[in-house]
Amino acid sequence: ETGVTQSPTHLIKTRGQQVTLRCSSQSGHNTVSWYQQALGQGPQFIFQYYREEENGRGNFPPRFSGLQFPNYSSELNVNALELDDSALYLCASSEGTAPHEQYFGPGTRLTVT
Amino acid sequence: SQQGEEDPQALSIQEGENATMNCSYKTSINNLQWYRQNSGRGLVHLILIRSNEREKHSGRLRVTLDTSKKSSSLLITASRAADTASYFCATVRTGNQFYFGTGTSLTVIP
């Protein structure tokens, strides 16, 4: 078990709604990355936050946004939910922006109906 | 789109046998990492190999990297039922941005 926690574990939303997912990073880690994993696929990089600033973004629309707080915890916000947003959302923490290993949380399973 | 692709997509072996899975990628990398995922849970880091390394070992795991062919392989020796999981390679370029492949689903039959 890593020290990365995510909440909630499961979530069901309706198309068009907004959702906020939360992640607490492992102690000592100042970088959080978010991934979307559709069923049967590998995780896809959404964005990364380092010391409260966005530090890279994948190929996701602006309705996916995030925040990182002074304690390095993070939020992922998705507006105007679409059916295709149904997925497992994973956050991962790491130390700095050097390409070391990342430590993943258990994920939040989002279902959009 | 995914940066890497694993092969095979699925692998079923008997306990005690070795399991080999491969990863191909498209661009230059800083390092390549292998992760394991059990039943849609979080990923667990297994091993990291840098672009200037060719082979690395960790317990029952052996990873090779061929940057000229843009490919890597993960070998799990003397497999156990507990090794049943999905295995992903992740290529890492600059900025600590990870690009995962599509994964290999490994089933180890007791």
C-alpha cells in the first residue's frame, strides 16, 4: 500500500453534471499527476501539478481542470460530464519533477449515466 | 493515444513457468518503468530502467531495454498465482510525464 489516498472510491453522476475528485499525496511528495483509465485500457495522462502549479498536460479538454494545495493534496474537476468520462481516475504522487517512479492511489471509479 | 503497446494482450501460464511480456514505444525516452495493477486498483511500481541501461534485475523480475528497437521486455521467473494481474509499461520523457501502454493481462494457473 502506498501512502496515496483518493476519495471518493466510487461515484455516479449524470451527463452534464460536474464532479470533484480528491487526492492526498504521500508524505514528502510535492508532485501529483492525474490519469484516466478507461476499462481495458492503460492510464492516460491528464495533467501534473508541482508545487501548486500545472506542470504539463495531456490531450484532455479544458473542462478537465485541477488544483494543488499548499499541503500538496490535489483535486481533479470535470465539468459538463459526458458518458465517455466514465473511467477509473488515478492520482500518483512523486518527489519533484525528475522522472522517478510514481506512487499511485487506489483510484476513484466514476460512472456517468 | 497510448505511447507504448504491450504484447501479448493476454497471457495464461501454469504456476512455476516463466512469463515474458514485451513493450514497444515510439519516441525517445528518459526511462521506462513497469507497473502492475490488480483488478482495476491502483498501479504498483515494479522496476525502472534508464535509457542508458540494457538490463536490470529485481528479485524474480528481469527487464531489458533496447533503445535502438524502442522495445523492452519484462520476464517474471517461477511465476506464482499471486502474480496474476495486468502489467503496464510506462515510458517517461521529460517533465516526469508518464505514457502507459495498453497492458498485458497475466493469468497464472495454480
